[in-house]
Amino acid sequence: MKRKMIVGTLAMGLLAFGAFSATAAEACDKCVENQVMQQFRQEVSPLATAIREKDIQVRNLYGYDRPDMQKISALEAEIKELKDTIESSADKFGIPACSRS
């Protein structure tokens, strides 16, 4: 009986935390003008696509019996550079960290 109470309490806590997180994200998304956000997304869209492609390549390399760690390291370095470029673009447009997803 105690176990069910503990599990129920934990579940309610997780649900409540999720609801608070969702409302916080919604409020933060409105701190940037739509036009600015649209320009930012246009600028970083090719970069985000490149990140996804390189991430898939990394995952494929890890799938081999003997992954080539040099290739993986190079791809991960490229991904980091792309993410840094996106961050600097977000700073240029004045977009706060909570709205960069």
C-alpha cells in the first residue's frame, strides 16, 4: 500500500513539473518578435540540417563493430562548430537561450 502511495505521489509530482515547464516555455517564446525569430530560423535552418546529417553519420559510425574514432571526433568537432555558429547568430539577433530551440 505504501509503495502505491509513493509511486502515485511521484507521478503527480512529475506531471505537475511538466505542466510548469510547459507554461514557462510558452511565456519565454513570446519574448522575441515573430519577424526576428523568423529571420533567425531562416539563417540557421541550413546549419540545423547539417547538424542533423552529421549526427546521423556519427550514429552510423558507432554502429560498426570497430568505429573509426578519428572520423567520429572530426564529425563531433564539426557539429560543435555549427552549434557555436548558431549560438553566435542567436546572440546577433538578441534571442535569449530559452527561445533558441
